[in-house]
Amino acid sequence: MAWQHILQALWLFLPAFVANMSPVFVAKLLPWWKAPIDGGRIHKDGKRVLGPGKTWRGLVGGGFSGGLTAVAMGHFATGIFAGWDFGMQGYCLESAGGAGPRGDIAVGCDAVVAAWWAVFLFGFIVGFLALVGDAVKSYFKRRRGKERGAPWFPFDQLDFVVFGLIGYLIAAPLLPADWVWAHLTDHWLILTTIVAGTPALHLMVNRIGYWLKLKEVPW
Ligand code: CTP
Ligand code: MG
């Protein structure tokens, strides 16, 4: 059913969503660590390379929150998310009789289980890259003369998606063979939800963050 694939897509991409939302929280947690990635450098157009809003703290915090999210998900994946656990509870290798959660196939399957540290590292890479995407976006945003915090639709919303997905592919070897690819391509709605559903979700979450006074602007 469609709603199940949409939920699974949001679940699969949760480490990237959490990482993308983490900088405002990490900023409150470690207010003294605000070294900007661009080191304060000015581009030849007279504007900052990235701006004061893009910090090392944001990148590292994104990595940690992505890693912690992935490990937590690996532990709590049940129900319609059974098997969507980054392989932490066991995954059947396709070559040995079918891909899927270990429980699905009683016989004829080579079950492989991902170690928690591998899942953490996987989520760390995804979260870190999601925030690299956010910083790359800011580079182009500054070149267009847009100040820190100014809205730039849909790039503000999609910046972490492209790099987050690249993270899934780069870090895939940390998980059981084929796990990432099999789940990204499980149904056409998975990737569609991640790419097309994210801007809508992002705008909604930012508005809530604004109401909660976590964010200074509602976008
Ligand atoms: N943040 C951070 N380090 C990062 C990314 C974000 O410390 N690498 C914090 C900053 O305090 C930033 C806030 O999270 O202001 C919100 O992030 P974001 O909306 O991505 O940055 P903007 O301030 O809107 O900057 P830009 O216009 O470049 O997107
Ligand atoms: Mg912004």
C-alpha cells in the first residue's frame, strides 16, 4: 500500500532528516564552538565564502546525530519497519535465496547482521554528508548575494537530500551487501518520497521549529 512505502521512505531517510535538523540543537548545546568552516574568509565577490551560519560544529553534530539515529532505528525497527533496520537485526542475502528481513525466510537464506558500530558509522557518514550538502548550498547562496537565513526555495529544502543520498551509496559497504540499494529501490515511491516529499516536510518542520522559538525564521 502506498502509505506504507511513504512511511518506509521517511523512516529509511530519518538519519538524514535528524542530521539536517540537528545544528540548531547542537548550537544550543555547544554555544562556544562556533568556528566557521570558511574560517571567516571573504570570496572575491566581497561576500563570505559560506557565512557565519556554517560551522564545524554543525558538520560534526550532524554526523553524531545521524549515527545515533541509525543505531536507535536498528534497535526499534518492528512492524511495517521490520527489516528496515540497516541490517542490525539480520538480513538475507539475495544470492542465498531472497532478500529481506531474516524472519521472512525461514530456510535457504544466508543471514548477515550489521555490527552496531558499522551502523553508527553509516549514519555518521550520511549525517555528515547531509550537512556538507547544506554548506555547498550556502556557497552558491552567498554567490547569489543572499544573506544568511534568507529563503532560497527549493535549495534550502533539498540541499541535504542529494548529498544525503550520496552518503547512503558511499557508506553502503558498511551494511550487509545490497541492503541500501534493495531498500532504496524496493518501490518507486521510496525515492520519490525522499526527493519530492522532503521540501514539503522540511517547510512544515521549520515552521514548528519557529513556533517553538528554536529557529529565527519560519522557513
Ligand atoms: N548551523 C551550524 N553549522 C552548520 C549548519 C547550521 O552551526 N554547518 C546552525 C547555524 O546557527 C545556522 C542554523 O544552524 O544559523 C540554521 O541552519 P541553516 O538554516 O542551514 O543556516 P542559515 O543560517 O539559514 O544559513 P544559510 O543562509 O547559509 O542557509
Ligand atoms: Mg537556512
